[in-house]
Amino acid sequence: MGQYKYFAIPFESVPASPTYIVYYATWSRTPPDLEPGMRAPLVVGITTGALPTGATYLGEADKDPPPPPPPPSSSVSLSDYQQTIAVWLELGRDAA
């Protein structure tokens, strides 16, 4: 199993100072300021420890964690994104 665990987590579940790497949908590590009515972005985290509460496991990697693949469009489900992550991680292992 890999050292780095990738996971999706609801935007509102990310603490002010997370103990894990966080990428928001723009692949910024800074949370966006949401205005009323704005949809919360997809958030992908990376940790070497236990997944935080509310996280959805996406996959694991052994190398230093690069940003994950771009987020899906709003028409793509989290399940589809999990498949994208799995393929991306597998390609990374094959290239190692």
C-alpha cells in the first residue's frame, strides 16, 4: 500500500488549519471565499495518517504527492472521479 492517501472531503469539513495537504478545485491550497449561493468546491486532501472525519478514500501513492488530476465538471460524480484517481495513480506506479 502507498504512503500517501488521497481523499475527497466536504469543503465545510476542512478545518482552518488542516494537518494534511489540501487542494481546492482550482488546485489552490488556499480556501476560496464563498459568497451566498456559491457552490462549495471539490476538495482533495493528501495525508500519511488516518483519513479525517467525513473523508472519502480515493487511492494511495508511494511518491511525493503531486496535485491530483483536475476536478471533474459538475456533471461528473465523485464515483467517476474516484475512477480517474485510480487510473492516474496506477499510471504513476507504472512510470516509477
